[in-house]
Amino acid sequence: MSEAGDAAPESPESQPSPAPAKDPMKSFRGIMAGTLVMESIAVALALPVVAKLGGGVASWQGWTVIAVAVAMLLLCGALRRAWAIPAVFALHVVLLAFVVAVPAIAIIGMLFLALWLWLFWLRRDVARRMAEGRLPSQQSP
């Protein structure tokens, strides 16, 4: 058994790549918050559609649309939490369920769900590049 002082220095190949100076995952939370705000506005702007094509703003459809829009705004402050991402997708499931009541709301949900899937694909790509040390901020001058 060797002591910590006796350990041989690791080769440069076995050391993990240095973390970037700016954390791209931290800025991704800002992108998610901005997307949630834009989506909340788009969902709230669909209230006249619910009033015209649905049961009205005072119906269960109107209250559900209002609740989803408010939940999206509140979720902006909780994006650090581990449960925030599943909550975003749960809200999209609620929007997609509108396909039977007011299909226009479901279309909004599908468009933003496609945006979220693209954002998470980009996030996975950045995380992979960061692990490989290929980000521009990780390169030596």
C-alpha cells in the first residue's frame, strides 16, 4: 500500500480536460428560462382562441391555459432543480392533450416541444465536446 506522497504523477493523457472558463451549462439555464417566458407568452396569447373556439376563458379550457402559462413563468425560477426538466415536459403533455378540445393549443405545444428537443440535443452536444476538451474556451492559445 503506498502513501499519497509516493504516487507517480499522472500522464497528460489520463488527466481530464480542463473545465472551460465560462460554464456553458450555466448559460443554458438562461436559454431555458427565455424559452419558457416566450412559450408562456405564446400560450397566454392563445386565450382569445380558447374564447372563440373553446368553451370560453372561464371554462376549464381557459383556466388550464392560464394555469400552464403561469406554471411556465414560475418554473423559470426553479430551473436549477433536478425536477424542473421533467416538469417542462409535463407541461407540454398538458398542452398536447388539448388536441381533443382546442387543436390550436396543441399546435403551440408541438412547436415548442420541437424547440425543447432541439435545445436538449444542443446541450448534449456541448456536454460531449466539453468532456472531450474540444470547446474553444478549453483550447490553449
